[in-house]
Amino acid sequence: MDIEVIHDTHYAYAAPVSLAHHLAHLQPLQDDAQQLLSFSLLIDPLPAPPNSSPVASVDSMGNAQCHFSLAQPHQRLHVRASSHVRLAPRFGGLQAEASPTVSEVASRLRYVAGADFEAATEFAMPSPYVPRLRALRDYGAASLAPGRPLAAAAIDLMQRVHADFRFDAHSTDIETPLTQVLLQRRGVCQDFAHLMAGVLRMWGLPARYVSGYLLTHAPVGGIKLQGADASHAWVQVWCPGTPGVGKDCWLDLDPTNNVVPGMAGSGHVRVAVGRDFGDVTPLRGVIRGGGRHTLRVGVNTRWLPEDLDAVSAEAAAQDRELLQ
């Protein structure tokens, strides 16, 4: 499955910004199941070289990132990330009931003097957006029995979050604490990803936050998925030794839509992984000046037609329009 993603971010400032430094996590990941065929990042106004030219790098978690600075006064900023991604099926041979148990996985992460450090342990710890809350552990008790296979337990937890919490695009923002999400039982994909990660971590289990995109209409049945037409978020749970999970041991689960991304051709495109949203914010920065500002974000995803030359020509025309 080939997917095109166009991610536009527009900032408009009430007063000129004299200096800005930005960090972008907008380039999709690349591995055996996700091939990045092309990527471009267009910035308007253009960063002025030589000292302000965009710098690409890889962060400590393996995510592609880009730093850029604007030293010229500006009252608007438009960043367009264009990606062409080829997805392969994932988790097709998943045997959730053959996974190690909840207690077996949790015990592997306990500190033992002289033992090798397990890198996944970092994702079993609290983080700024995912604090330790007794209510999270209590919520997980119905799914995460110590003797239950972890993959099966995590899928059950995903299904419960999907059933118990309502998607409401206007109910929260990124600063809404998890305590409020738990009380009001509604939120958006970021909330549900943080919630599910928090539950797993309270039981000593590693969980990663995934930022990415998904197709506006799912390939199976053409049903519109929640979280489309914007950045999306879901979780990965560490399931070592589970048949059907890749060699990295991370199983993707999307509680917003109650699906295993990649297993049924859901069109999930992974951009970055981290402890929570703060690690993988699509675009953030610090500015001098600007006053009040407005932000508009638009994401468009689609299957690519077989005529890739036509797609390339259309993308080039869009890029020329951006720079005019």
C-alpha cells in the first residue's frame, strides 16, 4: 500500500517574530514494514543560510528530526511536510495467547545487580504527560491479570478503552491532565494513547507513544476512522517472545479505533516514537516576539494512484504554489 501524506502547519503572529528556533518530527520512520520512498520539508519563509539552514539528525529514540532557525523578521510561518510511504502488512501471524504473561514481562525489567540493562525499561517509567496515578492501575486490573498472556491482555485493554471513552475533538487539549480524562471519559487520540500507556506502565509494562497518520478512509470497508485528517497517536506495548510480533518486540495498538495498526491494512503511518507527546511533537520551538498567534494544521492522506509521475507532478505544483 502506497500512501501520500501532506502535513501543513500555519502560524500567524500578531507582531513580527525577530528570531525563531524550531524542531520538527515530521519525517516518517523507515523499517522492514514501512519504506519511505520520498520526503520533503518546505519552510516559508526560507531559513537564511549559512547558519540557519535546516539540519537533519536522528534523536536518541531513532526518530528523524529537523532543526531550523529563522533570523529574519516574519509574521507568519508555513511548514509543509510531504511524504510518500509504502506500507507492508504487520502482525499477520500474531498469536496473542502465546505471549509471555504479564508478570513474566514485568519481572524482566526489575533491577538485578550485575544483570544486563533492558532498554525497554525506560518506557515503563512515568513521563511528563503520563504520571503515576493509582486510578490508572485500578482501571487496568480487569485486563492485566498477572498470569494472563500480555498481548491478549493489552488487546483487551485497548478494547475497553475504546468502549469506555468517547472520542470528542473539543473535549480536551494537550494540557488536559489524565486525571480529567479519566473523570470525563472522553478525549482525543492523544488522551487515549497517554491513558493506555499510563495503565500499562502502572503494571510495570513498557509502553511507547506513537505519533503518525492514518488514511481518512480505512481500506477495509471504507469506514472513516477517528483521528484521520490530522496527526494521530496510538501506543506500542513491549511483547518479547510473542509469535507474530517483529524482532523489535513492539506491538502497535490503536485504542481510538480499536484496531491493531498494520494487521488489517488500516493505513497507519508511523512518524516517531517516544515516552509521550512531548518527545515527538510534530513542530515546536521558541520565538522572540510575535505576541499572540493563531495555529492551523491540516493533514491530507490518500492512496497513491499507479501513475506516480502524475503524483510527482502534482506535488511539485503544490510546492511551487507554497513558495509563491
